Amino acid sequence: MSEVKAYAASSKTAELEPLNIERRDITKEDVEIDILYCGVCHSDIHTVKNDWKNSQYPVVPGHEIIGRVTKVGDNVKNFKEGDLVGVGCMVDSCQTCDSCKEDLEQYCENGATYTYNSEDKHLGGYTFGGYSEKVVVDKKFVLSVPENLDIKAVAPLLCAGITTFSPLNHWNVKKGDKVGVIGLGGLGHMGIKFAHAMGAHVVMITTSPGKSGDAKKLGADEVLISKDEEEMKKHANSFDFLLNTVPVGHDVNPYIGLLKRDATMVLVGAIEPLDPIHGGGLIASRKTIAGSLIGGIKETQEMLDFCGKHDIVSDVEMIDIQNINDAYERVQKSDVKYRFVIDMKSLKES
Ligand code: NAP
Ligand code: ZN
């Protein structure tokens, strides 16, 4: 085992601070990665604050990891020392259930092992994420990163990217569809970029009028302020698809009103109770509300290759790890353009 530097929260009210953690020695199947960059996802904050009531402390967050391979096990043939790689939200799954066999490890029927706050099957205790110098991951959960992209801006693709790409893909969003992306944060800004690249007519649906200019630069054709009831009425029954990234429980009924007959709104943000839903809003025009969790490893690689081909990366604000607590404050105020990424040099040199 080796000891590496990390940043951790020791309780739901504590700030993140330095902590040394253990990483396992590589097995034959493992890849050891020196972490260069790690994105800051709102899920990191939910976990630190125990919003989902399952946090195990200390929590070392981080599941948007970019790094270079430093060592590989004997059975690893597709990666070698020096390769640029990514690790997202999962580091293992059973590989035998129907979901795993269909490349949907995120829905593993025996429970996927998440990059942080999951039972660690190798060392005992709980997994530690990417706010650290190194990580050791089973080869099946390591992604190849196209070298032509700006790599610090690739980090958020590992979670924000796949979480928005996967539902757009699964629900067959296509050229000419009217697609609404609700919430312009880390996930939302990637949702706009992907829907635009897929040829959709993209409407950014936001609570923040000040983000309109940015939304258009990111690829939105229109901006709809969700608090403006008159504007909402003008768009009633007109959307082919809605991607809802709002990070808290909320009233989804106004958004249901925006969907066309037979159209679907996919929730990816609110992993908690919603306000009551009026059945009539769904029944009257055969509308659907669905949910979606990240994406499988195969689809994550497809997403990265799509980004390589279409030159898509995140819009990032770089920070040193020492400023992580301020970054969390800003994310909670919806004040980030549009993803914080930690330059891990700041941890190594601290
Ligand atoms: P984020 O950067 O904080 O963005 C969320 C955006 O939602 C905000 O910028 C804001 O946009 C809007 N918003 C915030 N509070 C709102 C409210 N009370 N009502 C309406 N809109 C509100 O968060 P993120 O990193 O994109 O993550 C979004 C959510 O997805 C989090 O809950 C995260 O845990 C979850 N998540 C889920 C998955 C999955 O697999 N399903 C994966 C990753 C993350 P405007 O200013 O434009 O309104
Ligand atoms: Zn995430």
C-alpha cells in the first residue's frame, strides 16, 4: 500500500481539509493513475453534506478524474505507463448481472462500487475519490482520453458529460427536435453542448436571467426564464424532450406543461423527493417523467470519442485544492462558469 495526500471532510458540517489516505498496491487487473485534474460535481457537495443520508466519513470526494497511468498489472493490455486516462463515477461492478452484461454497470443489480463513499472491496472501509494524488482502479473502469482535447476541461466529461449525453442518446434526441435543458450549471452546460451537437433546437430553461448570454454562447438557440409565467405559457406543449438538472426537490408541474404529447422529461438532478405531481398533467397528453443515472463504461467511452470528434469540452474555472471550500459555497449559489476543476499540482506541491 502507499500513502497519498488527499482532501477530506470529516463530518457533514466540517470543511474539507488535508488528510493522508492509503491506496492499494496494483493487482494484475489494476491501473495506477497519477491524478492531474479533478472536477467538482454538485454530487461531491451533496455527499460531503450527507444530503442523501448515506455518507461515510471521512469523505474524499471527486469523480471527474483525469490523469496519467503510472503502473499497470500483468493482465492489463489496453493501457500502458504514460497513457492519458479518465475515471468517472464508478470503479467496479459485479460484471455478471443482466445490467452489467448489457454495459449498464451504473444499474448493476448487485450494486456498483462508486468512486467515493462506496464499500471498498479491496481495503475494507469506503472508497476515496479524486481529490487525491493517485488512484488505483480496475482496468474495466478506466477510460481512454483523446489527446487532442484540452485535458483540464475534459475532467467534467467523466460525470457531467456522460450524465447528460446518456439520456439524450437513450431517448434518441435528433436533428430538429426541440430540447429544453433545465438548470445551467455543470450538467446543464454540457446538456446544451451535446443537444446542439446532435442538431436539436436547444432552449436553456433557467432561473438566472443573467446567464442568458452564456447560454447562447454555449449553443442554446433560445433562453426561457422559468419564473416568467407568460413566457412559460408561450412554450406550453411544445418540447420533444426535457433534461432536468435541478439539484434539489422542486415543483416539476410547470415543466410537465412544456412537454408535447408523448414527450419525456428526464430527471438527473433531484435525487430526493419532488413536490407532488399532478397526474392530470401527465395523463392528458400521455407524457412521461423518467430518470437516468450517469452512463455505462462503454457509453462513456463513446461520449469521450464523440467529444474528441466534435471538439467538445467543458467550460471550466480552475482552482487550487486549497480553495475548495470557497468553490463549494459558489456552486451552492449557482455561481460557477460552469464547472470548477482542481489542478492537482496544488495538492502535490502543498
Ligand atoms: P450545479 O452546477 O449546481 O447546477 C445546477 C443548476 O440548477 C444551477 O446552476 C441552477 O441553474 C439550477 N438550480 C439550482 N437550484 C435550483 C432550484 N432550487 N430551482 C431551480 N433550479 C435550480 O449542479 P450539477 O453539478 O450540474 O449537478 C446537478 C444535480 O445533478 C446535482 O443534484 C447532482 O448531484 C446531480 N447529478 C446526478 C447525476 C446522475 O447520474 N443522475 C450525475 C451527476 C450529478 P440556473 O441558475 O440556470 O437556474
Ligand atoms: Zn458527478
